[in-house]
Amino acid sequence: MLRKNEEMTIEVRERMRGGVGEIQIKNLFQDGDLKGKTRLVAEITIPVGGSIGFHQHDQEEEIFYFVSGMGRVKDQDEWKEINIGDALVTGGGKGHSVENIGNVPLVLMAVILVY
């Protein structure tokens, strides 16, 4: 199945999970498009100075792949800088947050697998 760019839905969330700014979520696929147990397959854009607040993933895993920009993640209790090409997985009741600390939007691919 090919999903053309113009067919993808875009959501804008203010202060996502208690974070800062307007987060853009471009849904690559919707519920029912995939046979695997996924809750999200999306490109996420975090504006300069923006963030997604700390939250946990229980009964699921979230994978981030950083496409452009630079930022930092709180991986459970530890802050770590991230750059283009880095990847992060969080699950099993653990939590994370992500902040844009660069001077351009931070773009990442996000996949949430449900188990």
C-alpha cells in the first residue's frame, strides 16, 4: 500500500503531554492500515524551544528515530543529547520526554508497538 503525502492526516497538539509549544503529528498510516499491533506510525515535528512532556509507556513500546535537528531526551531519569540518526526505544512502564534544543525544528519518526 502506498500512502501519498497529501493523503496523510496532520494533527497539531498544544502542550503535548505537558510539554511546550505546538507539536505537529503527521500520521503516515491509520488504524486498520497495518496488520501488526501499532498505535502510532508518524512523523513528529517539535518547534524550536518546544517539547513533549514526560510520559510512560505501559503495555507498549515507542521507538523514536531522529531525522533532523537536535535535541535531548529524558530517558527515564537521565537526560541525553540526541542528533540526526540516533534512535530511542521506551517501553515496559518506563518513560521519556523530548525537547528541541536546536535552532531548527526537530523532526523524528515515531512508532508505538502495542503488546
